[in-house]
Amino acid sequence: VKGRVEAVGAGQLLRSRGFKASKVDVAFTSELQRAYETTELALASMAGPDQHTWSSERIRCLAGLNERHYGCLQGVFKDDERLVQTHGAETLRSWRRSLRGKPPPLDESHSYYLPPPAPTTESLLDCQDRVLGAYNDYIAPALFDEEGLPHPPDQRAVVVVAHANT
């Protein structure tokens, strides 16, 4: 519920500052359903009473914007005491905060396993590289090169909705 309220609030803030949904050519988000819903709520809130000015067809989901993959720790709460007992506080801190540290990868027996090209674990650097790839391959072209969007490149607006750990 909190994330939905924040999405509506973000849309209202943008609209109050003159950034309306009708100005958005494309909105990018991750492949996760909650991120897609957040994007829809923000755009609807940006539209205010003018709901006809936006369309969910403008939302594009990118794997490159998915949240960071925590390997064998996927699905475990970060404050779970068993994590500290199993791996140690310093190791966990390194995996979460250092640029190159990453948890052990999950394998095919893990319930969150997805086949390649999905990662099996990521460091912050891996995540950064993936997000930069999404920007270079999809977001920048939509801003500068893509044809058929509602506005010309010098008037284009793109919204990116991502996760705190992306």
C-alpha cells in the first residue's frame, strides 16, 4: 500500500510542477508487476482529471531495470538473523555495499531460479552495467532517435520508474 501511495504522490507532485502525463512519450520500468503498477499509478496521477491523455501502451518493461539479483539470498529478508549466523555480518555488508561483492549464485534447485539470460547473482557493479545497457540500448534511443513517438526529439519526455536497488 505504501508504494502505491508514494506513486500517486509522485504523479501529483510532477503534475503540480507542470509535468503532465500528456507530455510523456514513453515510460520505462522493470519487468516486475509491482513496478508496472507503480508506473501506471504515477502516470494516471500525472494526468489528473485528464485521464484520456495517457495510455498504458506507452509503458515499456525492461529486464535491464529489474532490481538487483541477490543470488542464493533471493527471497530472504535482509534482517533475517539466520543470514548473519550463516554468513557473518561483515560478509553480508560486503555483498550488499561493496561495488564488486556478491552473494553466491543460486542454482536450478532454488525456487527463484530463472534460466539465462537472467542473472544468478549480481554485484552492484553488475547491476550498474545492466542498467547502463538498458539506458544505452532502449532509453537513449527513445529520447533521441526513435521515430513515431508523439513529440519530436527536442521536446521528448521519458519517465523511468525503477527500484531502490537498481
